[in-house]
Amino acid sequence: MEHNHVHQASGTAFDLLLALPFVLAVIVYLRMAVVSNHRCKRWPFYRFVCWILGVIFAAAALIGPMAKLAHESFTAHMVGHLFLGMLAPLLLVLAAPMTLLMRTLSVRSARRLSRILKSLPLSIYCNPVVASTLNIGGLWILYTTELYSAMQHNFLLHIVVHIHVFLAGYLYTISILYIDPIPHRYGFIYRAVVLILSLAAHGILSKYIYAYPPMGVPREQAEMGGMIMYYGGDLVEIVLISIFCQQWYKAARPRMTVSFTQ
């Protein structure tokens, strides 16, 4: 009975309605790619794959069997958290949607979008410290307070929390990996320090969940969920770190070449 409020909002019709934004996201991306291919060089195929997989993983966390099981099982919830807050944002960032959008828009519209991207609010949110605080700090609040229990009884709160998890994960990823054009760029050392601290905070939280289950979560499920968060998070973080280090190496290589030739 404790999850009735959330279950009342579930069902086939509601799932189809909830699936609509994800379907539209795929259609719009593919449409932009078609337009872009007529104007510029061909859009890389792997970015299509990243976008579609990212949308699928995000949808799986909110719609379907795993999403329904997550209302009853903290273990399933944690798998959904990894999909929605870590894996999907990484894949979507690798799809470079803003670059594709800029290639699709007219020059005038692209300039307007560029001004928006350079605005003060976006520059604040894209600061690695702010983005990592929203991301990791939000998770600490979710799992160390009564928020997790409360969202299981309140459908609107449940949706808000999941939106925050995704957006915070996406902001964090774009603040560390510069795939799309970023007007306010920060150095590699600064981003590396933030990355290391955020990874440590994420690991500590997973161990905290293992030792101190969130309110209403059985210890066995909390232990399994903590391990999923720790080891599953490590897998996504390894990919993130690898891409970051590759970007750093490529950025440093020209300067190294110049220094050797002088």
C-alpha cells in the first residue's frame, strides 16, 4: 500500500504518454542530422548511436518493467539511477546535440543560440564546481534524508527528483567533457580536481548507503544498491575519465611538439 500514490499514475496509457518525449527526442535528432548532412559534411554515425542509446537508457529508468520494479526494489531503483544520472547523460553528451543544432540552424538563429549559451545563468550552471555540487550534492540529500521515502509516496515529487537527477548528471558531464562548444571554458587541471573530488564523494555515498540504508529500505537491498552504485558507477566513470584524459593529451600534444622543435 505504501507506493499506491506512485502506482496510480502508472499504466499502459500513461507509459505511452511518458514515452512520447523520448520518441520525439530521437526523431528530432535524426531530422536535424538529415538537414545538417545537406549543408555540411556527413554527421558521424557513432553520434547517432550514442544519442539513441542515451535516450533508451533514460527511458528505461522511467518507463517499463524496471521503472515499475524500482518502486518496490531499491536495487532496481539504483540501476535506474545509474542509467538516468550517469550513463544516459554521458551518451547524450557524446552525441554532441548542440553542435548538431548549430549546424542545422540559420546563421541568425545560431547567433541567437550562441548568445543564450554565453548568458550568465548558463555560465554559472556549467561551472564544474556548481554542476558537481548539484549532481553529487543532490544525491547525498536524496539518500541521507527522508526525501527518498517521500518521493515514493508523492508522484509529483517522484518526477521532480528524476528530472533533477538527469539534468544534474547532464550538466556535470558537459562541465567536465567539452564535446559541444562551451563559451565558458575551464582548464584541465581545474576540471581534473573537481572530477577527482566528485568521484570520491560518489564513492563515499555508495559506502554510506551500504552501511546506513535510506529510510524504508531493507538492509539487504541497501547493501546491494550500494554495491551497484559503487561498482556500476566506476564503470561509467572509467569511460568518463578515459575521454577526459584523451582530450587533455590531444590539447597538450601540440604545445609539447613546439617545445621540442625549438
